Amino acid sequence: MNDIRVLVADDQALLRGSFRVLIDTTPGLTTVGEAANGAEAVELARQERPDVVLMDVRMPHLDGIEATRQICQQDEAARVLMLTMFDLDDSVYAALRAGASGFLLKDVPPAELLQAIRVVAAGEGLLAPSITRRLIAEFARTAEPGQTPLAGLDGVTDREREVLGLIARGLSNEEICAHLNVGRGTVKTHIGHLLAKLHARDRAQLVIAAYE
């Protein structure tokens, strides 16, 4: 099995170096480059086509959000894991709309960072409960009265809508299984159908689709 190839983008050299050492000393993971700003990240992603980009939200020349948008536009298979100092960062929603697959705090334990890379590389979104709660609050604040669902939901079955709602509430697959009293395989099938019908890259974008 091939290693998961990771591009590290952060304007702090010490952090970039620390991430690189951690990744390169972990079996199954390898770094393919370091970027000190968003513009470098976009160019390196184009050249190296990494499986996962660790992207700092705030960087000079081109911020992490715009860099994420450009990377996801040039490579639909790219997965971007945003790095932030605060889980209540105002950039959360904008980054997810740009195509990010998840968020991670910079001070997480090394084991959690490595697991997050694996999760995102596998095509799953990574949204901490605190991030999901912020999204819910933001949509509740900005939603217009009588707002109707997207036409794209017309082809979604009632059960799939139910699963989508549970995903939007931040429930894990195991929690959805327990809530609906169905097997893990059934939940995965429903999520697969949702990803295809809503043209979503991963679980993070399903949350966006649910609230829009």
C-alpha cells in the first residue's frame, strides 16, 4: 500500500519542520513538500499532487482559504485539512465552502494529527463537535424565513434526508447506527448515495449541503 503523501503549508518554519519530522517518522505517511505561503502551496500542490494538504488558515501573499479553493479547483482528488489556532475561527465556513475537508487545532496531540491525516486521506470529513455547533449557530443566524431546501435534494430519499440531518448535527456513523437502529453497512451505503447525489467531496461538504 502506498504512503499517504502530505504537503505542509504554514508560514512558521518551526511548525512546518515539526510537522514534517512527525509525518516522515510515521509509517505509511510521507511529506512531499513545505510551503511558507498560500501561493507556494498552490504551486507545490499542482506539481506534487499530494493526497492531503495541511493548510494554515492565515498566511501571507495568499491566505489558506483562497489557496484551498485554487487547489481543490485544480485537483478534485485533493483533500485539505485546515490548521487553526482557534476552533471558533471566523474562517471555518468560508474554508469549508472553498473545499476544505476538515479543521484541526494546531495544539492537538501528535497522535490526533496523524489520525486526522489518515481520516481525511480516506475521503472522510473531519469536523469536531465544536466546529459543527458553530456551523449550526451561523446558519441559524443567517437563515432566511421560509427558506426552502436546495433543488438538489429532490432526488434524495426520506431515509437519506434523515441520515443527512444526523450528519449535520455532528453524529458519527456509530451514533447514526444507534439512532436509526440499523447496521454500519447500511449507514455507509446511505452516505455513499448522499455523496453521489449531492456531488459532495466528503462528510464536511454534506454538512454544508444540509444547512444550505
